[in-house]
Amino acid sequence: MNYLPVTHRSLKQAAEIIRGGGIVAFPTETVYGLGADAFNAGAIAKVFEAKGRPRFDPLIIHIAAMETLEMVAAAAYNMRQKLSLLAKKFWPGPLSIVLPKNEKIPGIATAGLPTAAIRFPSHEAAQKLISLSGGAIAAPSANPFGALSPTKAEHVRDTLGNKVDMILDGGSAQIGLESTVLDITGGRVKILRHGGVSKEEIENLIGAVEDCTALENTDSKTAKAEEAYASPGQLKSHYAPKIPLSTFKTDDISSLPLEQNAAYLFFDDSSCDTWLEGKSRAQNPVFRVLSSSGQIREAAFRLFEILHELDSLRIKRIFAQFAPEQRLGMAINDRLRRASANT
Ligand code: TXA
Ligand code: MG
């Protein structure tokens, strides 16, 4: 495996690998992706294999120019107006839009669905790689299936290093959380995953959208399971550290005990201070804060990075505080709920 910083040369090498049917981990503004040529079924199979990802979970198709859109999707007449509003406002950026797929995209990429989630990332290196590789890259996040998403090249190296042909190191992903997945193929627009573009921002632009991200929707034991197949990747347990994680609400901080061998993750300094009150420093609590001043963007940016770090400590449990349930806080809380689903 080649581990190289992003340069003009390494991007060209990476594109050659992708054109030749190989797989490359690359930076985007959300998280690192593991990319293959979106038109090459064999290469895409390698991505599923490397991640240990079940074949029923479709990949996102990444483009780097609006002209490429028609090569990967086929927006019907009734979707075009919404698509054009959304693309104008949020592309390039952290929004994946589900559209009817172009027949040239092999079925394995979309897990047999007639639709494909399309994203135009804003990251410069990602855009260059996509353009040099033929225009469309199919890429999930570059982590083993179900595990924490990678926000740094090191995260990919440590988990998938021996399973990919190349890792391009472009530093930390600027947003640190995955893209929002939005389905505009039906009568009602549906949010299938909270992410880098908030529900509020989308609703300000196109009006009310349906939130289909509740955990119950994706628990295979419930009646809603069928609906969950709208976005099979939204499995109940996902984005999980290896160490068991439990969540807590801001209101419950004062009664949160200090356990041995546990780490505590707070949303902001004031929450952390409340908890520390009356606790003896001699107990040496392990704690982290997502954003001292409670900035939601900073908190989102640091979430996976801190979880990766805590996951490497010798502790038995992680307690994590929910963020305010608004804007990117909804995406943070969604990741925390899924990370704690098996605890
Ligand atoms: O920010 C991101 O989206 C990152 C970077 C690399 O672009 N990618 C990413 O991919 O998070 P992945 O595979 O980890 O998540 C893709 C999500 C899954 O929840 C999947 O089910 C959903 O998108 N998805 C993909 N195609 C879909 C489709 N045709 N219909 C509904 N959901 C789809
Ligand atoms: Mg993922």
C-alpha cells in the first residue's frame, strides 16, 4: 500500500490506480472515502470486500462537474426543479442527493436499487482525483463496516491499511461528519441521514422535508423495517467505537457518576464544569470536550477524531453527552445514538 501526501503527482498516480480497477482512500470535506471507478463493477466489489460491507448497502457516487451528472443519474422532469435549487445552493458540498440512476452505473454500486446517491464534494483534492479518474468515483467512508468514520488518513491506515492500493493524505477532513443524504425521487422529499447540511438549511430552501432517520425506522425488528430499505446503510448500530458507548442528556449531568475505567465526552466546557463540581481531582477522571464554547461546527468537526482517540485508550466505557438537537447537532446526536445502539 502506498501512503502519500496529496500532490499533483500522487493524485495522478491515484487516478491511474482507479482507472486500472484499483481502490484508493482519499480526503473529502466530510470524511475520508474509499473510492473505485463508478462504472467498474469489479473495482466496486473490491470496495465492499475491503470494508466487509454487506452488498445490500449502496455507495455514494461522487462527481466533480455538473456536466457529469447525466452520466450517473437521470433526474425525471418532476425532480429537476428541486435538484437545480439544491445543487445551486449546496454543491459542491456535504449533500448527497438520491436520484434515479443512469444504467451505466453497475447494480453493485447501488445494491440493486434503481436509484443512486450522488455527491459533488467541495474538497479540492477529491475533485481533482474524480476528474482525473474519469469523472465518477463510487465511495463509501473509508472505515471497516459499522466502525467509526475516518477524519484523518491515519485512521484509514490503522484500520484498512493492508486492504487498499493507496491512501492519499490530505490532513483532517474539514467538516468531520458525513454528508446529509436526501431523497428527492418521491412525492415528498426525505432526509435519510443527517449530516453536513442541516435539515433547517434544506427546509429554508425547498420547504418541509420528511425526517426518516429515527432509529426505530432502521431496527429490523420493527414494522418500519421495510421503509428503512430506502437507505439500507442507516443501520441501527453504526459509527460505533470498539469500546461500549452510552449517552447522557445535559439535564442528567449532575447525577452522572464518576466510574473507574470510563471516559467522559462533554459537549462544552460549562457542561464539563458542572460535572466536575464536587468531584475529587484525585480520582483522575478522563474527559474530553467537543467544543469549549459550545460551537456546533467545531463539535461536529471533532466528534469522530475524539472517539477514535478514546477508542485507543485502556478504558471500558465511554459516556457521551448529546448535543443541542438542532442543525449539525442532529447529525452528532444521530451518530451517538447509533454508536450506543448495542450498549
Ligand atoms: O460524506 C459522505 O457521504 C462520505 C464521503 C466519502 O463522501 N461517504 C459516506 O458513504 O458516508 P457511506 O457509504 O458511508 O454512506 C452512504 C450512505 C449510506 O447510509 C447509504 O445507505 C446511503 O448513503 N445511500 C447510498 N445510496 C443510496 C440510495 N440509492 N438510496 C438511499 N440511500 C443511499
Ligand atoms: Mg460510512
